[in-house]
Amino acid sequence: MYTSFIKASVLLTGWLLILGKPAIAQQQSRQLDDYISLAFGQNQGLKQQNFDLEKSLFALKEAKAMYLPTVSMLGSYTKSAGGRTIDVPVGDLVNPIYSALNQLTSSSKYPQIANQSFLLNPDNFYDVKLRTSLPLINAEIRYNKLIKQQLISSQQAAVNVYKRALVKDIKTAYYHYFQALQGVEAYRSALLLIDENIRVNTSLLKNGVRNGTALLRAQTEQEKTNAALINAQRNVDNASAYFNFLLNRPLKEAILIDSVGIANVLVGPDTTTGISGREELKQLSSLKEVNNLDYKLQRSNLIPKLSTFVDLGSQGMDFKVNDKTRYYLWGVNLQWDLFTGGKNKFRAAQAQSNIKANTAKIDETEQSFKLQLAQAHNNYRAAKAACTSAVAGLSFAGKYYRDQLKAYRAGQLLYLELIDAQDQLTSAKLRMADTQADLQITLAELERDQATYPLNN
């Protein structure tokens, strides 16, 4: 029974790996895409990136709002005493005339007037106005808006960079979890074989055909495999916790794994699509354009600034409001910086240095990405060859174990040799799980380096 089970499992695994089933692979891909979509909505790191993008969008709206008029309510009240005065000799000027008139009219009809003294500081004076101001010509506002637009493009690229890294991390964690599960299954299968050997050796010992040495060795192998199984289960728990962490879920939440779908060797690209889709390059290009705009901004002091304003208000004493206190005031402001001590010139020189540094950074990054892509493609081809080798190795290990088991039951083989065949079979299963996961991980890395995963999924 166990021989048939081993033979069937080995043949099934090899057939799936060599021929593959596109429908199953597509199902597994959809399942993994669902997890990725879930991570796009829940991952905390990605949320922080989106918050930064939202901040950049508000900054652009702020820059656009600078073109609109500004309406402000301004008011002041002044209460004063003492200080400088203006003396007006009203009495000295008018009293002689009034005295002459009184003599002519023989009356005291015209009284004497005292000289007057007025405070320069207004006392009990208010001024309330509604000021509307509007920029007419201001190059700084224009370049500020253009810079904010480029920063949005840069931040959008940064979000996509994080998404692609997250996709690769999720796929890697997913396949590591699958790898850990396969390790558990390999040791459980080994325990089934060991249990069968213990049963056979116990029966042979009772019938006096064999001594107890083989039974003791089988029991020792059982304990050793139990210890390895515990360690493999720990790897499963750790891999599961990390995968759920990326999805911002409870660490012990169940993960759906399509083992058959993962076991299929996906047909990877024989040629690369290049690095033109990398968002990092788009991000650097946006920053370079920001530096260009910053240079133009620093040179914009040659353009005068022109703005206009209108004041509608009321001013007077004792908070009186009437036709005499109400007023309007319209004006135009002009600012043209003719000399700034070279301040703008030096700022423009700094912007030019930033442009040169950014250009060098782009060239270095392109070369680095090309190297990464070449290495990823080489890793994929090596992993595919290793997986193909593991298929053949598992098939040979299964056949070798079956032959050794027949020889042992016929009394033609030492138990140590059977244990060696059993260990080879278990190692072949573990290697198969490792190469399957490695192949999928190298495909995820190749996908990341080419920026080909559709982020709108």
C-alpha cells in the first residue's frame, strides 16, 4: 500500500511539474492577486505613502489658490493721551476782529475764542476695512505651482515603488509559507514510512526472523523525524505570521494555499523587457524637473511683481458710521528687485548643481537596475534548472526507495541501507519544495526588476 502511495505521489508531482495545468496556475495566480489587493488596502506602510501623496495633492491646491483673490477684514482702534500736538492760534487771529465788531455794534455779540491745541495721535479713533488683493504678475506663484505638480508625480511614483516592493515581499512570503508547509508534509510522509517499518520490524522480531536492532534504529529515526517535524511546524508558524503582517491581518489568521497551482512550473520569460517601466527612474526624472523649475524660480527676480487691492471701510471717532466715515481705496503695488546682493544668483547656482547631481544619479540608477535585472534573469534560469533537476531527483529517490524496500523485506538488505534510501527520499521531497519556492521567488524578483506587475489589480 505504501509503495503504491509513494509511486503515485512521485509520478503525480513530476507530471504536474513537467506538463503543468494553466487553469490551476491561473486559479493560484488569482488567489495570490486577491491577497495583494487586500494588502494594497490594508498595509500600514502603503497607507503612509498614500498619506504623503494626499499631502502633495493639497499642496498643489494651495499653490493654485495663490492665483485667487484674498479678502481680509482689517480693523484698528486707537485711544491716546499726551504726546506731540499742533498748536493753532485761532484766538489770536479771530479775537481782534470780534472785539472790533462788538465796538461797532455796541454789544457783546461776538465772544472771545481761546487758542486750540490738537494731539497728533488720534484719540478714540477706529478704522475698519475689507481689503481684497489680487496678484497680477508674479512668476514665483507660477513656478511654485509647477514644482508642486512635479512633486505629485514624484510621490505617485514613490507610491508605486512601494507597491512593487510590497508585491514582491507578499509573493516571497507566500512561497516561503508554501515551502514550510511542504517541509511539514515531507516529514509527515517520512513518519508514515517509519511507522510502517516499525510495524514490519516488530512483526519480524516476534517471529524470530530479525533481532531488535532494526526496531531500535527505526524508533530512533522516528524520534529524530518528530524533532524535525516540530522545527518545520515552527517555520510554518513564523512564515504565516510574517505573511499576515504584510496584509495587516491577525498574525494567526488562516492562509489559503493552492499547493498544486504553486507546484506548476510557470513559463517565465526567456528575454527581459528592460527597465523602462521602473518607477524609480520616473521619480528621479520628476525630481530633476523640480530642480529645473527651481533654477527658473531663482532667476524669476528679473520679472517685476504686480498686484492690486481694493479697501472698503469706515473710519472715524466714537464708532460713528455715516456718509462721512465710509470710504474706498484702490491701488496697484509694484515690486521689482533690482539688486539683491547676488542672493538669487547663488540660489540659481545651487539649483544647477542639484540638476547635475540628479543627472548623475539617474545614470547610476539605470546601470544598477540593468545589473539587477541581469542577475535576476540568471537566478531565474538557474532556479528553473534546479527545479527540473529536483523533479528527476524525486522520481529517482522514490524508485530507489521502493527497490530497497523490496530487498529489505526479502532479507537481502541491511536496515541501515533502507534508512539511507528513506533519508534520500525525504531529502528529495524537501529539495523539491525548496526549488519550487525558489523558482516562484525568482520569478517574483524578475517581475519586480522589470516592473511588470499590473498595479491596478
